Amino acid sequence: MSRQKKSSLKHHQDRWGMLFVLPALLFFSLFNFYPIFNALFTSLFRKKVLSLKPPMFIGLENYTYLLTSADFWNSIRATAVFTLGTFVPLLIVSLLLAVFISQVKRGRKFLQLAYYSPAVLSSVVAAAIWLLIFDPRGLANQWVNAILMTPGVDHNWFSNSCMVQFATMLVYFWKYVGYFIIIFIAGIASIPVTLYEAARIDGSGNWQSFWKITLPLLRPTVVLVSIMSMLQCLKTFSTQYLFTQSGAPQGPINVITMNIYNTGIRDHRIGRASAMSIILFVIMLFFTWLQFKTTKSDEVTY
């Protein structure tokens, strides 16, 4: 076949390929890019949800208000505390448990299923379960009292600001640790077994194999899990919302997403809520770029 015919056939295949991809691309753009641009546009207006008045263009006034608002900076603080307190343990514990489960010879499937089962629950159901556990007569007080040998003590899970922050982290950790364990196990399974066999012949122990083989070759999976878990933490909402509806103080757990909900739905200030959404989007975009930039996950070779 001549070179010209090959080129013509390739262009013909590319056009058909684009035709099949186009519906998915339009669907993805409609539900991902359009809300972002719409929120950016809305954030430049003073607009109330139920008002019949036309929205007033105010430029960057919503952004300047937020940057001087103590309530908004408290949301930034609450989101940062929650993300750091949940993201780091999620990453470390899910990695270590995945390594442990991968080395277990009996009961591996049962452990995977047991850890993964909370991930199939919705966030609302998970929070509702833990509301019962954190009840003054619930299991949380009984567990802590059994460990600390302090029978009958109420640890004020919902009235103490530190405890309510810790409680929200615990719910998220419990729900998502199994999900990330499964991803790590899939990553570990892709590492050639011959590398471990060669290391064992050279006298390497399990700990040395983990540091010298598993962790370096698992770098792309670590980057994937760290980005996914961090974004999941930044988007947290339902747990904090249900906890505040059950009497927990709002200030310590007033994360950005809950502030967006209260500002847009409860106070009807949709322009200001859109500005907060754009700021949250920029924060998520920045940390995702930073993780890709600092980790260089594409340098792994077998």
C-alpha cells in the first residue's frame, strides 16, 4: 500500500474515531465544564435565588468580601484541619494495610471485603451510623473508656470542638480506607514477583523489600491515591452537615462546602456562594498540580 493511501486511511479512521468520541466528550463537557464557567459568571453578580430582580454586576466584589470575611477564613481553617487530619492517615494506613493484606495467604478475600464494605455506603448512611456510635450511651464512649479504663465517662463527642473535628475525620477514614486499600493492592499486584524473589535470594527482609522495591515502584499508585483522597477530603459535606443538624457546634467543622451550601441555599446569596465554589476549585486545582509536579510519577521503570 502506498504512503498516500496509508495516510488517507489513517485520516479516515481518525474521523470515525472522533465521531464515536464526540458524544462522550459533549456529555463530559456539559456536566463538568459548563457548571464551572456558569459559577465563574455568577460569582461576578449580586444575585439572590428567590428574588425577581435582575442580578447586578459587581465585578470582583464577592471575592474581596470573602477575603476579608472571618467566617470564610474559618471555613478555610476547618477544611485544612479536616483535610490534613484525614488525608495523611488515609494515605499511610491504607498503604500499610494493603501491603499486609497482599502478604496474607489465607483470608485475603475476606479482609478485602471487610475493609471495602463501608465504601459502598453513601456518606449520609455512614454519618448516620456514626451518629449512633457517638451517642453518650453509644459504642464510642464504651471503646474509649475500655482503653483508658475510665468507666462511665462521656467524652463529649459533639460538644467539644476538638472531639467533633476528630469525629468527622474518623467517619471519613472509616468509610474510605477500604477503597484506597483496594487501589493499593491492585498496584502491588502489578509489581513483578521476580523482583521480590531476587531480593529474597540476596538476603533482603520484608521491611527492606518494602522500602527498596514496593514503595518506589508503587509511586504512581501513591500519587493517584493521594490526589483522590485529598480531593475527597476537600469536598466533604454530608458528615459535617448531619453532625451540625444533630446538635454539634458548626464553627469547628464549618468546611467550605457547608459554607457554600449555607450561603447559597439558606441565605440565598448565590453569587457569593459561586465565588466560594470558584476559590475551592482553584485550591483543588493547585494542590493537584503541586502533587503531579513534586512526585514525577512517570519515572518508574521495571
